[in-house]
Amino acid sequence: MSAMSVADIRVFIDSNTFLYSIDQREQSKRKFTQEWLLALTARNCGVANLQVVNEVTNVLLRSGRCLRRAFLL
């Protein structure tokens, strides 16, 4: 078995991570998760699935928040 390189690493991103990244009430969690998501993006190693996207959308719709406004950082 060959050694795993950093390029092979994938990090699963849960729905809570996305939700914390836009939560105006939890500034410390928001800042941390935004930085974490940016780091994963820079390394091209973050992954999520359709269920996560659906969960985030459902929470935002149930809470009455506008999707467009919620994702403006």
C-alpha cells in the first residue's frame, strides 16, 4: 500500500459547519468556520454531499432567512 499524500486527503464538511459560517449570533463560531472553509477551499480538499446541501437549505428556509442574504459574507 502506498503512502497517502496531502493531495489525497478529503475532509467531509457537515451542514453545521456551513450554518455556523453564516450565523450572525455566534461570531466566534462564524469566524472560525469561515476560516476553516477558506483553508479547505485553498487546499481543494473539502467535500460535502447532497444531503448536506438539502439540510442547510431546509434550515434556512424553515428559519425564514433569505438564502441569497444568508450566503453573503
